[in-house]
Amino acid sequence: MKKLSYEGASAASACEVISVIILSTLLIISVLFSAVSFTSSAVRSEFRYPVVALQTKLPDHDHAVISTHFNFTVSSPQKHTVVDQVEQGLARARASIRSARNLSTVVATTDLIYRNPRAFYRSYLEMERRLKVYVYEEGELPIVHDGPCKDIYTTEGRFIQEIEQGKQSKFRTRDPNLAHLFFMPFSVTWMVKYLYTPYSYNLTPLRDFVSDYIRVISTKHPFWNKTQGADHFMLSCHDWGPHASKGNPLLYNTSIRVLCNANSSEGFNPQKDVSLPEIHLYDGNIPAKLLTPPPPSPRQYLAFFAGGNHGPIRPILLNHFKNRDPTLPIYEYLPKSLDYYTFMLTSKFCLCPSGHEVASPRIVEAIYAECVPVILSKNYVLPFSDVLRWEAFSLEVPVSDIPRLKKVLSEVPEEKYLKLKQGLRQVRKHFLLNSPAKRFDVFHMVLHSVWLRRINVRVDQDA
């Protein structure tokens, strides 16, 4: 019995020793954890990161602006929302583009068509790396998810087709929470075809359709209301695209509108809207004659134009030059025995006067034919002018100078003319409609213009 008592006492002593050791260890761990927790808390209270917020500022300019705030404190670095991560990515893209914009390196001759080639290339790469577009699935054919892929409104249908079905769907995301932009894939051209009563000049059905469409997506999803539409965009090459967009005040004033009818005197706002090239492809393909322009050689004609007598500018041109000078073949109606593209390919300059609306498919046709475009327009915001130096591959002549147009064109120095031709060869790739789309072509350039407005960064030299 004594032996058992002795062993029991020894066991009790051993347990006491173990308890002391455990308590000491816990005390040390507790002290260390408190120190780490204090340090982590101090670091967390100092941790700040940039958050980009979309804001609508209507009183000053009646358009959306994107402002950056750098004073948001994160309570827990590990708990970033998806939206935070998306906006941080855009903030990094902005910083990268601005850094490239300010570099002072030698510019190659091939880069002279760009306002700032370094900033453009960096922005384009950032777009390829980051941009995600959510395409709303609401709406039914034929007015939504489809559009014309040939004739004068080709770019409208081809863009919708490419972003919805093309191989470049790498830009498309099925998760709207990951999206930087939201695309509304309705076709104004098809609205006109299926909803408009010919010769009624009543555009109410178009505006009503747009109003109903936005009501549906804003009721079903939270994204329109979050930004009042500032990160949403529509695209239309029809002349009535701007009128259709009036179906919703926020779409007209705040959203990004990609329009062929880019008339700054009729509500087009280049700070938020995008000018879309008008490309007339009769059968959906670039005419074979324009695929490979002839080698450099003296061109037979000084300048060429053929087109209807409508709008405020064309009557001036036709009154002064129609059928008056063999070096300036100017036609209202081109005789069937003559070929339109042959004239373009054999003329130094191609005249591009506005008609009823400011845009003209002749500009892109002239680029294809390496015939220097002569812009005769008022209040027309040229496509991609936030990136391209149009003066490097075209001439812009004031409407008031049309009566002396032959003298103006004849006095262009040969050296300047050859540089303009060189610029045309370099810029051509940006106006090509490829199927499937290719890097730097018109699909990507349109998307890049929308991207620039989303991140609110200018890439020109002096910005």
C-alpha cells in the first residue's frame, strides 16, 4: 500500500510539472501573438490602395467622366471584392499608359501616323491583357444580337457578330462582375427595317425600343443603375443612331455611343462617344481591286468624286466642278460605262464631302485605294482621332475653300504628297474588316476607343 501511495504521489508531481510547462508555453505564445496582432493592425491601418469609381457629372458637360480616388482605407487586405480587383487592374493600366506616354524615345518613321505611338501601343497591350466585356443576352432576333454585315452599314453588324460569335470572344466574359464594359447588342439599322414606317419620318418606335430595352436590363440586372450607364455602350452606323439613343436620357448623355454619325453639332461628345468608320462593302467583302493597290506611279487625275447632290456641302462642290475640268472628274451620277474604283486608283486625291450626315464611306475606300482623302465637312469627329494623326495621311480643306479646291490641291508639294501616301499604307490595317478579326484591325480599334473612354486616359502627346 505504501508503494502505491508513493507512485500516486510521483504521478501527481509529474502532472503538476507538465501543467506548469504547458501554461508557460501558452503564456509565451499569447505574448508573441499579441505583438504580431498589434503590428498587423498598425500596418492595416496604414494600408491604402487606389479605387476607381465611375461618377456621372452632368451639370458641366452633360457626359460621364471617370474619376480616381486614392484615399480608400482597406480594413482587411485579404478581403478584396471582385469589383475592387477589377478597378485596381484599371488603375494599374492607367499608370502604365501614362508612364509610356511620358517617355522620350526616338519615334520611327512608321509611327508618324500616331499621336503618341508609345502610349498607344501600351494602351493596346493593356486592353488585350485586361479588357472584359459583358454582352447582355436579353432581346431577340432580328433586332438584337444581329445586324447588317454588308452594304453601307457593314460595320454595325460585323461588330455585333464578332463580339458575340467571333474568335475574338476572348474579350467577352459571361460573368458580369468581371466586366469593365457592358455592351447592348441592338441594331438601329434593323430597328429602321422592322419598326419604322417608310416616309413617316416618325422615329418614336426606335426611341421606344431603346427605352424598353434599357428598362429591361436595368430592372433585371444591377449594373446599369450602379453607374447610371456610364460603363455601357451601344454601336450604330445608321444615320439615325443618335436619334434612337434619345430613347433613354442616360444613354444619350452618359453612356458611350459608338456612332458613324459623329456630328459634334448634333450631340456627339468626343470625350465619351466614339466615332465609327463607315465602310460600304456591297457583298460583305473588300472589293478585289482595292485589296492590292497598284505600285507607286504617276496618277492620271488630280482629284475624283462621284455622289448624290444632297446635304449642305456637295451642292457647292458640284456647282463649281461638275463636268468642268478633265483633271478633276466630278460626277453626280457616274456613267455605268465607268468604274468607280478605277477612278480612285488613278487619282491623287479622293474628295470626301459630307452628305445629309457627316460620315462618308469614301474615306475608308480612299484609304484602301491609297488615294489621299480630302475631308470636306463641318463638325465631323474623325474615327480614331484620339490615337491617329489624320494630318499624316489625309487633307482637311475648309468648306469655304471649295471654290479654290483645284488650286489648293495643285499646290501640295510632291514631298508632302508622298509622305501622305506613305501614311495611307501604314494606317490601312486599322480600317480593314477581317473575318475573323485580327490585331489592330477596325474591330480592335473600335474596342480600343471604347476602352480609352472607360479608363479615361488620353494617349496624345500633350495630354
